[in-house]
Amino acid sequence: MAKELTSRSENYSQWYLDLVNKADLAENSAVRGCMVIKPYGYAIWEKMQAQLDKMFKETGHVNAYFPLFIPKSFFSKEADHVEGFAKECAVVTHYRLKNDPDGNGVVVDPDAKLEEELIIRPTSETIIWNTYRNWIQSHRDLPLLINQWANVVRWEMRTRLFLRTAEFLWQEGHTAHATKQEAIDETVKIINLYADFAENFMAMPVIKGVKSENERFAGALDTYTIEALMQDGKALQSGTSHFLGQNFAKAFDVMFTNKEGDQEYVWASSWGVSTRLMGALIMAHSDDNGLVLPPKLAPLQVVIVPIYKKAEELAAISEKIDEIIPKLKARGITVKYDDNDNKKPGWKFAEYELKGVPVRLAMGPRDLANGTVEVARRDTLEKQVMPIENIDGQIEKLLEEIQENIYRKALNFRNENIRNADNWDEFKQLIEEKGGFVSAHWDGTKETEQIIKTETKATIRCIPLDSQPEAGKCILTGKPSERRVLFAIAY
């Protein structure tokens, strides 16, 4: 099956689409621009969702759910917000169908026009802050730390599975605070949480930073981001956290009585990650043989395949495997014993390699006699023979090693692909020939940023949080610059 994948060097984009398809992760749906997430792909998303949900709750957040439909008038209350999303909105205008009098199926009933059109949510700030007006009266009601797991619609004409679809799954946090500093602290806390998840569970190194004004979330005062580098040298925005100031509180008249008895507008943050992380996971680690999944997010961490010719050999091998599986499960390891006789071992090896199962065990009559098992690791494709005794402990350590190795490999790649540019010609050459992140000076203006984007397709991915002041000159205009920012061509 791996031979059916286009190689990354030949056509990276086609390799990605082949892999999503062949590994049974997702497929295009009958609705243009939308996708069907298949069981194996959804199992990976569930692992992500479960871990993130745990991390949110450990930091004091609770889950709720808000309507899919948002009155159009809500979007008119925050000017920057509506401007940012107006071109992506799907609009509901009628609420009923009827049989076509001419016998051509069903038609929209013209008498069922809504008094006010409804927007299918592209994000939920407006509907949530309209709700918060009823929930918040006093400083005692704050902070309000709410998250929801939902779907959103942002109308897209050019789509790619997981990375950009008209409908996608995500979580969106919406918090309310008594002070500006509390809201900023929340915004920073979440971007750090996202970075922790990306690095320690996805094994994907990220750069934390602040977006430029051009790239900022519509309606935010500041947007924090984590940026990752894919194997083709393009950047992928992998999570954002927004300091909203009092913009939405003022738009929806959400005020509270402070400790001194005075009325104040509430301070806000919002933040989210989506099924785009599935695309990041695929592109950051996988190879020409298929998926490479970090063990912490793999739906299946270990698969065991028996090698046999006779029924009695299978029976003896299965008896030994039955002793091993409970020990693996006791260590929290997900394991499958594939004794299906409809497929040959070689086919199974290729299938589990394609699907990125971190560890494969194979046992035949000779292994059984020697008290050993063959162990293959997906990240390096290396095989070794291990004694069956204490195999559960050895596999647990191996999974930890694989998780670390996948991260280390991605980190080395990322670090090798961050380069400095000190003038315009050097910048253009690096963007065109090398890709990756290019660290360069910028004069801080929206106009210069737009010219650079038009000329090279590169955007400012972020102003890194750990960047140090460094006097220099803008690569395009030569005007003074206080620090370098990171540019890249991005998905």
C-alpha cells in the first residue's frame, strides 16, 4: 500500500492527499468543501480532544454549548469582527421546503422567509457575549472560564482535507475577567497550554509569538499564536489565543459591579485549535511509507502479528500472546492482536506501517521456542529481537523513546530551517529556494508587510515571544527596526 503513495520529493501536496486517503483518515463528502472524517482519523482526533479537554479542566475551565445559528444583527455590533468574517459566512434565509408544483422535487418555500437571516457560526464571540450579558452582573460572577467543542463553517472555495475545509471541528474558549491583566494572563496561559500539548503530545516543536496587526484575529487587540514548520518548508498556524480587550463587552453591553461598587465593562479572551492539528500531525512526522504517529496520540500503540503455517502453531503462539496482552494493557498501552487469517503477515505489516502504529510485534514458532519476539518501531523502521520476559516494560520504555525521537527529529528539522536575512535580495532568495522560517527586520507598518506578501507570498508568522531587541533596518524599506520577526510561506 505504501507504494501507492506519491513520494514527498515528487509532489508533497499529492503525497499528503494520498496519505489521508490510503490511511483511512478522511475523504471528501458530497457537499463541496466539506469532509467525512473516517473512524481511524476520528480516533486520532478523539485522543487530541481528550487530552486538551483534560488540560482545560485542570486550569479551571468548564464546557458548555452555544447555538449553531447567530442572528445577522449580532455581527453588526463589532465592526472589526464583521469585516474579518463577512466573506466567509453561510447564511440561512428560509426555514421551510415544499414540493415543487411542477413536480421537480422540492423547492424553498418563498413564504417561509426568516424575518432576520441567521449566520451559521464561523466563530462564537457574538452569540456568547450576548449570552454573557445575562450571566454577569457582579465581580463575584468573574472570572467566567467557558470552553465549547463544536463545528464551525467558514466558506472556502479552495479546500484541502483537515487543513482548510468549509466545515471543521474545533474547540473555542471564551473567558470573561474583571481586569485587563487577568484577561492578558489568561491569553498567555492558553498559548502556553497549546504549546505544551503540541510539543509533549503531538511531538511537534512550535514557536510562540504575537501576530502582526494584519494577521490578528478580527476584533482582537492582540493575537498569540503557535507556529509549526511542516516538512515541505511551509509554516502552519497551529493554535491561537486572543486578547479581546473590552471590544465585545462594549458591543453587547456586558458590565459588572466591581468591588468598589462602580460599573465596568468586562475584559475578554478567546482561543481555539481545530482539526487542522490533524493536518499538522500528518505533515510534521510522516514519511513515504505512511503515517508516523507519536505514541501518545496513536489510537493503537502496539499491534501483534503471528507468523505461522499450521493451526497448532497459531494456537501455541496465541496462548503466549494471551499472557502478554494483559501486561501491556496494565501499563496503559493500547494493543491489538491481529490473528485474522484473511490477510498474510506481509500485508498486515504494510497496513500497520501505513497507519503509523508505533510498535509492531511479530512472533513465529522459532520465536516461541527461543522465548523471544521481533519488535519493529515505526519511527525508524528498525527491527530487533527482544526476550518475552518483561516485554511489557521494554515496550513501555520503547514507546517513550519513540515519542522523544519523533520530537527530536522534528525539532532538528525546524532549527535547521530557521535562517536570517539581512537584505531584500537575500530574503527573496531564501523564501524561494530554501523555504522554512526566515528571521528578518521589518519596519512595523501594514503597508510594508503587504508589499512583502504580494512580492513573495511570505507572511509574518509571528513576533516570537522570546525574541530579544535588536536594532536593524527593514529588509524592504531600510527604515529602523527594533527586532526581527519570523516570515514564512504558510498553509
